[in-house]
Amino acid sequence: MKKYLVFFVVCNLLGLYASAQVDIIQNIDSRNIQNLDGQWHYIIDPYETGNNSFYQNKEQKSKSDLLEYDFAKSTMLNVPGDWNSQDDKLLYYEGTVWYEHDFNVTPRPGKIYFLYFKSVNYEAAVYINGQKAGEHKGGFTPFQFDVTSLLHNGSNFVVVKANNRRKKENVPTENFDWWNYGGITGDVFLAEMPSTFISDYKIQLTRSDYRHINGFVQLKGRQLPQKITVAIPEANIHTMITTNDSGYADINITTNKLHYWTPENPKLYNVIITDEEDTVTDKIGFRTVETKGQDILLNGKPVFLRGICMHDEDPFIPGRPRNVSECRMMLSWAKELNCNFIRLAHYPHNEAESRLADSMGIMLWEEVPVYWSIDWENSSTYDIAQHQLSELIARDKNRASVIVWSIGNETPATEAREKFMEALADHAHMLDDTRLVSAALLGHINNNVFHLDDPLGKKLDVVSFNEYLGWYSGLPQDISKYSFTIDYGKPIIITETGGGALAGFHADAETRFSEEFQEAIYKNQVKLIKGIDGLRGITPWILVDFQSPKRMNPTYQDYWNRKGLISETGQKKKAFYVLKSFYDEMEKKYPVK
Ligand code: GCB
């Protein structure tokens, strides 16, 4: 704890903290926004023909004009929504699609306008009325551009060039086990902000000190030194702070009036921040999370994380979830499993999920797509990984549900990777000292012993690893022969385990892809892992079957990864009930006092 505090204070003094912050408007949904979601025209452009022209959105003026594209006559896609699920031609498409959308606005003098995107996969170039607003890389996190000078009264248009081509140097890289959904997958807003506005804030309990609220407010705009109030009326908190010349002010509040957020009682408070021109209200829960020896402590009490992994995919589309109720459906399935924890794998999910988790009482593991072997030696690959981590932390740092930032998944240990991942772990700690930092590590098996000795484990607050005993190594009936050697003296989470089953396919427990095979894996796994000293949670792979181009067996997979406990039609497989009864037992073992 002390280590992080010193680190944090030093970073603050050096101004590193503020400069490492990403510029996105905090809590965008509650601001003065015009929603630009809906139907957007699109043009598929596999040869990048439109690079020098489409942003102009030209119309044919006379009958002799040659125009080889026409947004107004092109078909439409729903925004938000991946393109793969909306047009058969785009199911496997990887490349450029251009989007165009008209909107009306009457810009008001003195106001600042931002075009805000919750997510575009993977690269986006954005133009307003034929002028470039900016570019963004990284497919899952929000970004914004100041478009004040590009708007005019009345009808305006926005053109977005989105490109989801996989590249070696990207994060994720070329190879990953999920569908490469492209396009404008998140909401698009035009935000109208006052001339000085509350751009960002963090309001959280200090790690391990549940009487001390710590954080900051960051103003942007014309009049940066100002008095600000931070109020939590229900807890009788009203504090006045003053921002410096850069619009930054620390928040330090001591209180003994808070009810702490727990999964059993996910208490959220209205927090109101007000400056001279702007007010923002958020719902924030207060809890501490820390480790002590091999325990994970939530508000000072040991917890066992009854978890499950999830992709950000609504199986009924199938595609990226487009609204809150689709996200709620998936989180509710995890609740039915008696989970108190979800690993949102392997990239930042729809923001609605962390908000829902806050109110539904589910702890979260959030991750960036540093997945398998990425281009470790490439400094721009590091930059984009770090940037995605910064954007994720910027977005969700006020969510009580989020207790772990994960810096990656199954990254094979090499020297270059070690340097990369250690820097990323330091970055996560610097940006947020109120949460735990982890990564899903790889072990190796020797004579039925699963060894975990990845040096990165020393850098992490919680040591986590994936193992597929009974599926990728051995058969379900072999599981009991294995043992583990893990000695970091830290809490341990098994971040993946499991196996595949086609829902409704029944056979004996030795028949691959039968529900009985998967059930046997779960039965034997829960027995085996109980013996791991320091095990403080598991998140088996995975809640729901998900689409993957890597899963091609026509009988059982048909481009679906079948390791879900629930099928793509919503059918629960036998293993679902095995895990649920393990969680019922663990809930009794770790009672909430
Ligand atoms: C893993 C990966 C996950 C895959 C899973 C599988 O280890 O982390 O992304 O989908 O295994 O099904 O093989």
C-alpha cells in the first residue's frame, strides 16, 4: 500500500499523473449530448478507393457529373452495431467501410462541441463537413474530437472511415480467438460543453483506507482556476476545492458516513460536482480492494471471487451488444450462476456493463487486448497498448465494480515481453492505485505438475493463470492426477479453465463435445482446484458460446467456440449446474459478515 502511495504522490508532483490522463469527457451519458445513433449510410471500400474523396460526401450536381460513389443512395447500417452482423457481405470482412450521417445542430456561441465515439474497431478517421476532425486507433475504448470550429448552423454531415484489418503491430495482433467485429460498435454523441467544463474526475476510496475519499477534478476550457464543489448529499459531504492554472484539483475527503459497496449490497451514491458553469452527477459506489498475504480483501474482508469469463457478444444477434438490455441479459446469466465476479475478456467491453455491474453487485476484471504473441519489440505497439489501457482506466475508474485491471492474456514469457508487460503494469499502478493489477498467465506442465513460474507474476498484485487440464491436456478423467506448484505468496485466480460442448449433444464423458465431457471437466476441476493454496477465485471459460473464425469443425463448432456454459440459443449445458453448485458452496464458505 505504502509503495503505491509514494509512487502516486511522486507522479503527482512530477505532473506525470495529469499528463498520462486521456482526454475524454468523464460520464458522457449524463452530459448535454445529442445522440447521433441510428441509421448511417455506408460504402464498403476494400481497395481504399475513397481515401482522397469520400470525406467530401459529394452529390451529383448535374446529369453529366461523374460520381463513382454516392452516400445518399447507399444502404444503411445501424449505429451502434458491428457491420458483420448487419450485412451478409460483411460477415468475414476485414478492411475499410465508410460511414456517413447527416445531423442538425445550432451551435451556440461560447460553447465547445465534441464528437464522442464510444468505440470504433479498429482505426477511425473522422471528418465533419469535409474537414478532418481526427483519427483514433484501438477498437474498444472511447475517444473524442473538438469539432467546434467545424460545425455550422443547420445540416452538417459526419464521415467516418473505419478499418478493422488485422495487423501484426496492432493490439490485438493478427491472431486471436474471437470475431473481428468491425465498425462503429458504440454510441456516437455530439456533446455541447460550456466554455469551462468538468472534463474528468476520479472519486474513490483510498486503497485500504475506508474513511478517506481521494481523487481529482480536471477542468478544461477558458477559465481554468475556479472553485468547485463536490457533494455527496446522502453522506452529508459538501467540499469546496480550487483548481490550479491547469484546471486540476485534488480531492481529499475524510468521512465515516458511507455504506460500503459490496456485491450483496451494491450501494451507490449520487455524487455532484459543480463549477461556475457546469454540473455533473454520477452514481458512485465506495469500497476498498487490496491484498493481504494470499487474501483479496473487499472493505477489509476476505472474498472468494465466484467468477466467469465473458466476451462482449450478444449470441442472439450474434454480434456486439447494442444496448443496455442486451448487456443486462448477459450479466443476469452470470447472476443465475451465482457469480459475484466477471472477467470481461479480452478487451474493454461496452461501458454499460461496468455501470450495470455497479448496480447489480458484480465485481469486474477488465482487460486490454494484449493477447498471445504481440509485436513486443515494436515501440508503437507498446504505445497503443498503453494508450488503450489509459483509455479504459479513464473511462471506468469511478466504477466500484471494477476491482482488477488486467494487462493481458497468455503472453509467452520472453525478455522483450517482460519489459513490455512490466512497463504496462507500472502504468496501470500509476494511473490507478485503488485497484489490483493482474494478467492471465501461462504455466507449463511437467510430469502431471502444472508449474506457474512466469516472472511477470512478481509484478502483479494477484497471480492469475489459465489451465485447460482435461481439454487441451489429457482427458476429464485424468484431471485428478495433476497438482500445482505456484509460489508467489499472493492471491491466485484461475482465469480460464473448461472445455467445449455442443448443447443438446449427449454421450458418455469420454466423447468430445458432449455435454457429459464438459460436465466431467467441471466436476473434476472443482475437486482439483480446491487443493490450491491461496486460490481466491476462478473465472472459467466461458459464460456463453461465442463466434470465432478459428473453430471450424462443421459438426460441433461451425465457427462457434463451444466452451460456453450456455449455448448461443440460451440453453444451459450440464456443466452450468456443476459450477453453480460449487459457487453455492463457496458462498457458504465465505459468508458476508
Ligand atoms: C485460451 C484463450 C481464449 C480462448 C480459449 C480457448 O486460452 O485465452 O481466448 O478462446 O483459450 O477456447 O481455447
